Amino acid sequence: MDGSPQPETYLPGADEERLAEVHAFLKAHEGAERGRPAAACFLSGPTPDDRVELPPELFRALRQVAQALQEGLAVSVTPVAQTVTTQQAADLLGVSRPTLIRLLDDNEIPFERVGSHRRIVLRDVLAYRARRRAEQYAALAATAVDEDEDLDTVLRRLRTARREVAKRRRGENPH
């Protein structure tokens, strides 16, 4: 092994009490911005002067790992490069590779060409996924039925929403 990070899966251990204590600690110190510590948290060694501050990304990862293990789930940690191939990006988004290529060609997600290959920055793929989820939640909220609304009005709104979604899928401008 060359020392580079390898994929690893961790199983819940027998020391549930200590795991619960770590999870409760991380949860109690989580700030208003989910996944970030409210104040500096430190990893300490055997001596009082042997400590280092946890960056927010590591705090968030530890919080998720502790929660999953406490819930009895196994956790896999897989190092991923900062740039991904079109297939990796498609897999992350849960779409086909041709659909991803269309998104790239429509400038929905920035990319660079390296020879004949497209390379996409992982952060851009994750940002697109977050935008898409927000749009989907907004669309769901827009189709929510108000108890006082008349049925014909609700049906008209739903038909309009379906048409807009169909136009987006065909690549037409919905407005």
C-alpha cells in the first residue's frame, strides 16, 4: 500500500455508550448552520498541549459518521478526486451519461475539455444537484393543495405545472 487513502467501511462497534456520547457531543456543538460547529472544536492527544482545531468539513463528516454508526448503520468512506468524469458525474446525479452531456452542452454545469474528454469539478456537480433539489421542492410546494381552493383551480394549476416540467425536459424555455 502506497499510503494514499483507500476506501474503507466501518461497522458499528460494541461500545454503544461511548458512541452515543460522541454523537451527543457533536450534535450539541453544532451551530445554526447545519453541519458546522457553533464554536471551535478540537481533537486532543494524550497531553494538554497536544491538540488541533477541527475544520468544519471534518466536524460535519464526524457528525454524520457518528450518527450513522449510532443508528446501527455501516459507514463507507471513499476518497474522491476533485474533478470527475462525465460517467462519475452522471452517477452522482442519478442521470444517464447522455443526459449529463446535454446538461454540460446547455451550460447547466461548467466543465473543461482535456483533449477529447470533459472534466467536471466535483463542487460544480454538487452545486447543480443542490439547485435541482431546491427547484424540485419549490415545484412540490407550488402544487400543494389549499383546502379552501376549488377543485377546478387546483386541476388547472397542476396541468400548468406539468406542462412547464415537460417543456423543461424538452429543453424549451418554460416562460
